[in-house]
Amino acid sequence: MIWSLFKIIFFVVAVVALALGADYLLKAEGGLMVEVGGREYTFGPLESVVALIGLVIVIWLGLKLLGLLIALWKFLNGDETALSRYFARNKAAKGFDALAEGMMALASGEGRVALAKAEKADRYLNRPELTNLLTAQAAEMAGDRKKAEETYRKLVQSESTRFVGVRGIMKQKLADGDTDTALKLAEKAFALKPKHEDTQDVLLKLQAADEDWTGARKTLSAKLRYGSMPRDLHKRRDAVLALSEAKKIFDEDQTIEAREAAIAANKQSPDLIPAAVMAAQGYIEKGQKKYAARVLKKAWEAQPHPDLAAAFAAIEPDETPAARLKRFGQLGRVHPDSSETKMLMSELNIAAEDFPAARRALGDLFETDPTIR
């Protein structure tokens, strides 16, 4: 309110001042005489002031026109000017608009539209690190595999976009069923970004399919190290991979390495039954029966299983039924209420021809948990 009142007062004062000034100039005597080409021109005081103002405006307009002509000449000559910056900003705005429209089309599943917008954005922006990715994904969606692969290869050439390019080509090779090439590309992508979870999963899957158990265990360790997998899950999966590695060595009759690999698997996950059995077999072959018993007991504590019992029996293959029944008491006391323990102790008592004890060991299992066994 006060500011509006101030503006009104200022306007009135200015009008009054101009009116008084004009009145003074009209009443004033004298003037301005100008001689041009032998002719004299006489101006009164008011006319002189108006002429002076007009001259200042003409000079100002002339300078502006001269500046515009100079800028136009520089623009045509290729130099950076306000005109060139204006056109550059206008061109960049059109490019980013096309890029945004292309991304929206890609998200909407309109591959052809996204590809056209990507090409338009590339013409305006000349920023391949921004437009090539959109072009590649749009080409894939539109079914133009050749253009997509060409664009991904362009991305590989730049250090900042190399990972995206390698991963894009890897996905294409996977879609084509070329797992050998995909594996090499996955290894390259993993080397560029070892923390990328999806790349870790793809590499692990390809290594397992290729039976590269050593490489798969390294990738699994990377998942643990970078927080992509809980520690307990890592232990179990690493044990599975180690067991697969041990089985492969067994197939190649490399018994020493097989024993070491099986024992390593058992240390990682003692409750993994196959690994425990293989580790126990390795200890038995080396004559280390005590260690074999410890391995099997530890696995039995986690989960009773008939394979563990068979391996435990193999530690002393020539013992009498009574001796075996006594030795197996170590397992029977661990999970006495387990159905597996009841069947095991019943079988051992039958072998020792102690049928009442076998019946007592079996309990009500045939009623509570009847199975073929």
C-alpha cells in the first residue's frame, strides 16, 4: 500500500516537473543556431532539448545496429557470439526434449518411437554418451538387433560407458544362446564393476553351467564381500560348489585333490550331508578314522541321515554287530527322538538279534510316521 502511494506521488511530481520545465523553456529567450551547408537553422530552447534527446536516441540506435552487424559477421565467420549461444541453447533444448520423449516412449514400450526420438536427440545434442544407450535399448525393443549391437559396441569404446556396452552385448549373446562368448563378456563386466549384483548372478550362473567351480566360488566370495549375499547362505552355496568341484576331481581319478576339496566343502558347511560323506571317505582312505567319525557326528548333529549312518559304518567294516551297536551309541544319543535315529538303532539291534530291544527302539514310529522303510 505504501509502495503504491509512493509510486503515485513520484509520477505526479515527475509530470509536474516536466510541465514546469517545458513552460520555462517556452518562455525562455535565446536558442540554438546550427549552420549546415551554408544554411542556418535556429531552434528555440524547447526545440533544442528535443533535438538533443533525438540525437542521443539516434546515436544509441546506431551503436546497437553496429553491434548487431558485428555479431552477425562473427556468427557467419564461426566465432562464438550471443547469436551462436542463443542458437546453441535452442538446439540443446530441442535435443533434451527429444531425449526425454524417447525415454518416455521406451518406458511405454514404443520401440520405434523411442528409436526415432533417440536419433533426433543425437542430431541436436551430439552427446553419444547420453543418446547411444537410449538408441541401443530402443533398437532392441524395436527388434533391430544389428543396430543395437552396433550401438553397444560404440559404448564399449568410451571408458565411461564401457560397462553398459559390455553388459548389453552380453545380454544379446545370452539371448542368442552363445554362452561361451557371454561368459567372457560377463567376466569382463565383472572386472569393470565387481559390485554389480546382476552381473555377479549372471557370471555365477554361467560359471556353474560351464562347470568352472573354482571361478564360481570366487564369484560367490565376491557376493559375500560386497554385501550381495548373507554369510550363512554363502557358506551353504560355497559348500555345494566345493562338493561339485570334488565330484569332478573324483571323476578324473585325482583322489588326493578330491579328498582335499571334499574336506574343504565340509569345513564350510558341516551339515551338508554329501560333503560330509565325501570328507569322511577321504579320511578313511588316509587311515584317519577318528577324523572321519568327528565329521560324521557333526553332520548328524545337524541332520540325521541314512547316508551318514552308512559312512559311519564304513569306518569299521569288519566289526561285530554288538561292537557296532555300541559304537553307534554315539549317534543314537544325539537325536534320540528322531525317526532316523529310531530306525537306525532298531536295525542295529535286529543285526545283533536283540529283537525286544529293536522293538523298543522303534517305539510308535510305525504309527506316528509310517514309511516304506
